[in-house]
Amino acid sequence: MDLGLIVPATPADPRTERLQQLARLVGRTPLLAITLRLDSQVRTVYAKAETFNLTGSIKDRMALQVLSHALQTGQLPAGALVAEATSGNAGIALTAMATALGHPVKIFMPDWMSPERIALMQLYGAQVELISHEQGGFLGSIARTRELAHTHGHCFLPSQFDNEANALAHERGTAVELMAQLRTRGLQPDAFIAGVGTGGTVLGVSRHFGRVCPQARVHPLEPAESPTLSTGHKVGKHRIQGISDEFIPALCRLDQLAPVVAVHDGDAIVLAQRLARELGLGVGVSSGANLLGALKVQQTLGPKAVVCTVLCDDNKKYLSTDLCRTEPLREGYLSPRIELLGFESIDCPAVEPPLPA
């Protein structure tokens, strides 16, 4: 199976071998068939367990593809500074891989993200600069990367929010794996849903599905408390770190996707807590949100519909957040109606990591 990851074709560059070894630690994640009872009816939803990637999140796929493409095209000369704006997971993934390739890393990040994220990026070697609301928050972080690139002689910007290599990582990686794993059970997807951080996951999966199963719907997900995608601008605030920042990313092409699905952040927190306590699946808040979104989509398609999503990251980046506090149940939450029954892990069919051309 060709995952389509781009790797440099210059064997003299010592980064080539290092990148190959990193590639062996990214992707080919298990697909979990999670069985549950909702309103007395047994259902199954399918979720890629992205915590098995190198730094514990789906963003490793993006980082590998973006850095690989930059190496191949000459955009990333040896020793160049890598600078990115991030809410956490992308910065962690890019820092781990870029420093492994010998690059210094500068990260700009809103100052309201969890301290675990900051500590991890620093542990991997990044210089982290926090940007307050008054300094522009997330949009200010992106502006700072561009300012740095303008003044710095050798600076590469991954630009995850509008870099097509981001979507390609999921078009030729995540989606291909998902389809292969479903085929081992004689299944085809009816729908896919994921929260939108950059939009790369939903756009990439949508493109692959459009070729191999065009009837399948791909939904973006957002917090009900901050419906940025639905309104077109930042509204309110929410607690699902990593999605629905302050703008609609260029990669989130809503005209190519099914309708937006909204879930409450508290509902997502409760379900993420229960996944850990009842099934041993230590995942972040966005994973709880994605699973709730998958169930909402399944309710519209029927209980037997094959609805897929991703468990984006692990719970270790949220130890100082509301994920580790008692969350009150509120009217309209879906999680109290869910009984988690168990899961089956579906291995990814054996694939070889990409090799230099």
C-alpha cells in the first residue's frame, strides 16, 4: 500500500535516513471498533487510534509530510530555523521531527493552552513564545511567524493552516489506512467526521473518499459553544483545545464537505473521561467530541451506518485542564445516554514505510 508520503531523493543528505526512521514511527495506527449502547440500542463506531503516532497525536502525520515535502523541494536547507503557530499538537510534532533533523524550532502559541503542551515542546527543543489575547491570540501567533520569516535569513514556515501537504498526509495516509482496515471486515464507510483544527484531516479524507467511495459523507465538527465554522467568524469560547481556533482555515473548504456538526465541550469532556475510566482509552477532549459527533451522524443515517472518526491524541497533555476535574452534566448532553461496552482493535494491513526515490 502506497501511503504517498514524499521523502527527499538526495541520499547524500544525512537527513534522508533520519526522516526514513521517523516515518516508521508514524501512521499504520489501529482502527478501534467501539461498541456502545445508545438509548437501549447497540451501535458500533470506528475510530483511528492516533495516540500510537510518534509524539502521541494525529499531527505527526502532517509534520512528516510537510517536512518531507520541504526537504525534497529545497525549501528546508540544512540548519534552517523552523517557525510555526500552533495550539499544541502540531508544534510538538514539528518540533520533535525538525530537531531530529538538526533544525532549531521557534513556536508561537496562544497563552491559554495547557502548560503540558508548552513543556513538551520545550523538552523536544523548541523555543516557545506565548501570545496573549491582547497581542492577537492565534492570529497574532501566525502573524509573528511571518514577521520572523521576513527578518530571518533562513526560516521555513510549515504554514499548517494552508499547506496542501497537510491534507495530502490524510488523503494518502489516514484515509487509505482506514479504507484498508474496514475492508478486512467487509465494510465501506458511510461517513467520516473530525474536529477542525487546520481542516487537513477532513479535506484529505474527503478527497480520498471522493475517488473510492463518493457516497460517503465527510463532516467537519466544531464546539457548540464557539461555532466559528457555522458563523464564519469567532464566536464565544470553548474548552476543546486543538479545534475551532479564531478563524476558518484555508484548508477547511466547507463547500466540499457535508454539513458541520456541533457538540458541547462539557459533553466531550465527560465522554473522554469515561473512555479512560471504562475502556482504558486515555484520549484528549477532542477525541470525546469526535466520538459524540460520529454518534450524531449515525443517528441521521441509521444505527447500522458505518461512521468513522479519529481519536486525535492522548490525555497526558490535559492533566491541568477540566479533563481532570468533575464535569457537571447538563441538559442536552448525549454522553449520559451512552453505555460503553467495549472495543475491538483492527490492525492496519502491513505496509512498508516510504523509501527515497
